[in-house]
Amino acid sequence: MNRKITMFLIVLCLGCNHPEDKIIIAENIENDALGYITKLVMLRDSSYVLSFIPVNATIAEPHIYADKYSIKKDTIYFLRDKQIKKAILKNGYIEFLDDQFKIKLKGNLTSKNSGSELKNYKDFSFFTYNKNFENIFKKGNSADLNIEDLEKIILLIQNQIKKSKYFYRHSDQNEYFKQCISIMNENNEKEVWVNCVAKNSNYSFDRWQTKIIKVHDGGDSYFNMKINLSTGKVYAFSVNGQG
């Protein structure tokens, strides 16, 4: 389809409804040449429009999905769509479990509470454990973190930074964003994988909040670790190489 026609249809779909018809609006804006403007609009008639519009229209095509949805508790089911099947309302985001990304909520007129007691911990981003993360934890059930857990994580990260010989540019946990995936293991112990990304790195914009950052090099700007929060044990600690 012609690019101009495609863009026109996207704008038409997103703007043809009255504001009061829109019960959920979520949007991410990645302000870099390879980024996308991602927007989800959900309407009272159980229809939705999900669009991915490249910031640089010369290097990628826009994509749009439009169909019906249903909501049960905090879970959104996208009906008849083979690629995008399920998402959850959590921590101020809509988290797509099949594709491992989140969209930040801009408006929520449903009765579903997507807020979080952890909203003041602005250096943290939380991702729900599912089969796509079995390379991190082979087994486990998804578990939520609480304030006590986050304070313990902060302390243990700082301890690792202090005692490790691999940190030469960064000396404080406050210099990092933290991405967390947490589970309850088979011994009913809570564990968390923490992926740390330096705030002055190439990922210092909002993408760290919506996608797991994977970088092979970069030195002490990137490191990750696993913590058994029930025992306080830190393991699988890894700092990126220089490249």
C-alpha cells in the first residue's frame, strides 16, 4: 500500500472517534532516528487500534492493527489477532506478554487499577515473568516486588559495585536504571533478575522503561545479576566487556 495512503488511514482510525469513546490511551515516543511512536487506543465498543509509526519514515514502514478486544480483571485479550494476543494493565503500563514490550498509559477510564505503590522508585522498571523469559529463569511463577524488596535490591547492587573490580566509570547504584523480572521459585522463595543500564548510556531515554535492554559490550555501563530475596544471596553477577 502507498505510504501516504497508509499514514492517512492510521490518522483517520485514531482520530475518527469522539474523546468520550476512548477508554484507554497508551503511547510511547522513542526520540531517536530508529525509534517508533507506538500508540494504542481502545474504545467503548470493544474495538482497538494499535499503531507503530517510525520516527524516520524513510527507513521503515508503519504498521497498524485494528480489531476487537475483551478485558478480564487486569488482562486484555486481543481477539482474532495471531501476533498480538494478550496484555496486562500493570504499574501504569500496558504490558504485551507475547512481544515483551510495554506502552505507557496516558488515560484509563476503566475500573481496572493499573497503578503501583512503587511509582516513587523512578529508576526501576518491572517486567512480568512468562515463557519468553525462560532463558533468565528456567522455572518459576511470576511474582510482584514490594517496597521492602526494592530497598534490599538497592543495597545489594551497591554492595556489588563496591566490591567488584570491574567498575571504573560508575561507583553508585543511583547512576543506573534497573529492569526487574521476579519470580517465586520451586522452594517458594522470591527471586529477581536485575538488569542495570547506566543513565548516561545510549539507552538513557525512555526505552529502558518499555523493553529489556540487551547490550553485548559497553563495560560497566551495563551489568546484571540475580538475587534470592528470601535468602539475600546474589548470584549470576555479570558486567559487560569493553568490546
